[in-house]
Amino acid sequence: MSFPYEEFDLSAVRTYPLASRRSKARAEDFARPVAPGVSFADWFASLPAILGAEDLRRVVAAVCDARRRGAGIVWGLGAHVIKTGVSPVLIDLMRRGYVSALALNGAGIIHDFEVALSGATSEDVDEALGPGRFGMAEETGRLNDVIREASAAGRGLGQAVGEYLAGLPAPFADQSLVATASRLGIPVTAHVAVGTDIIHMHPSASGAAIGDTSLRDFRYFTGCVSRLEGGVYLNCGSAVVLPEVFLKAVAIVRNAGIALTGLTTVNIDFLRMYRPQTNVVTRPVAGTGGRGISLIGHHELLIPLLAAAVLARDAAHDAEDAAGAPAQTPPRGTEGGAAGTADKGSL
């Protein structure tokens, strides 16, 4: 049967007082204007307590709290993070005790290696591919020798590259995450997908050695993840490899009876993608009393901003401790949000 053109009768619609409603955007959470010359801490506190700004505060709080409690903070870095020039910021965090372990993909190891040797990386693929020069830098190919020697010695890939760089008079070793980690005694693991990296095109590449050392690194990495109860895992700029590696490490740790209670997971990238959102932000913290947070933005902006906010927050805590004053509740609702869920980032 056909329906008629009949207007719905709205005379019985019920309303309620606006003040009785729970609203998610409130004036007290809005941004505050700042005057020229204010401190970074004051500027950061002026950001709205809404969506991405509030998520960033939660990450800052989680990292600072983990360090103060002696819990672990593990960083997983894709190669793009190194190419955006934030290694010095991360190295500073390493020296200050905000990095318990470092995980890279294969391209990350390569970019860091090139930076240490020459102070430059990120080849122009469009320019080099046509003439057949892409990926054929001689010095970069020497990584294959390091990997073969590591396999023969029963060492991990990241560990061996770090020791190799730390033992060289590399002119830019102070800009290298891997060399610095080796000197500081911070574990580095490398997680390689065979055939995806330029050194795999060199005749010196050994699939057996790459597989052996990268698998050993997976087990080292799993050992690090097993120590993350109440800690933080940050996946920065890896869309596929490291989220998959992290999920498998979590699965093994849970299989061994370690619950990873209170874990905070963070994904930092310029797009929200399936694997990081699912395998880092959502699944590992479900039902654990932990929290998953996704920060969307450019690495060259978000990572220095996160680092500066972490240092500012801990400096304020240190000043309060020195003065004997009780630590104040972080401003603008930093401790808000439901535990055990991934922050949805929507109004």
C-alpha cells in the first residue's frame, strides 16, 4: 500500500531544560588566549581540554607517570620519523630516561645508519630509479656484512648495528638513535620484511642472516613488552610492520600469563589507519584497565611537542617535590577518560 502525504504531528514533542543536559563541549574546557612571551608550560595549559589536545595531555601524563614509577616506555618508530628530523629530540628523551627500549623497522635502521655515516638520508627515488641507481649506495650495503656477522655471533640485528656504529668514528653518530642507544645500554630491535629494504637488492644480502637476526630481535622485543605492566608503548609512523609485531608480542606475553595490566598504548601518525588503530590502540588494552590513544598529526610537530610537554610536566613536579608541596592535579582534565577503552576522539 502507498503512504499518504501527511505531516507528522509535533504537538506532543517533549523538551527539557538545557541546563539539565550533559554536554561534551563546555566553556571551561575551551582554549585560553595567551599573551606574547608566555612560557611553554603556560601555552600548553591553555590548549582546549577537548579531543586531540586532551589526548595529548593524557599521553604526556602516561609517559611522565611511567617514568616516575619506574615502569617501561617502549618506542616503535617507522622510517618516516627519522626522515622528518626528530631523532635529536628522541635522543634527548633517551638520555633523560624516557626510553626503555627502541624498535625500528628495516627502513628505520637504514635511514639511521646513513645519518650516522653521512649526516644525510632519504634518497630521491624518482631521480635514481630510472638510471638504475636507486638503493645502490656502497656504504649502506655494508649493513649486510654487519647482519651476517651478527647472525654468526648469535646477536640481534638492532643490537649489532648499534655496536657497529658506536665503535666507528662516524661523524654524525651523535644524531643516530641506534648508536646512542647502544652507548646508553638501551635495547634496539629491528623488524624486517624481506624484500622491502634497499640493502636486500645488494648481492651481499643473506636471507638466512636477515631472518635469523630479525627473529632474534622479535624475541628480544617480546621480552621488552613483557615488562610493560603499567607502562607505555608508542607506535610512531609504522602503519603495518610494527603494529603487527607488537600484537604478536602481546599475544605471546599473554599466553605466558602476563596480563599487561594498566598498559597505555599510543599511535602517532598523520593518518588514522586500520592496523595501528586495531593492533596498537584497541586490542592490546581491551579489558586490562589500560588505555589506547591515537594522536593524528605530522611527526615533525607532534613528537617535539610531546617531548617538550613531558619535560615541562616533570620539571613542574620536580619543583613541587623540591619545595615540599603536594603534586597538583594536572590542569584541564588530564586524568579524565574511561580506562580500558580506546579514546574515540569525537564529540
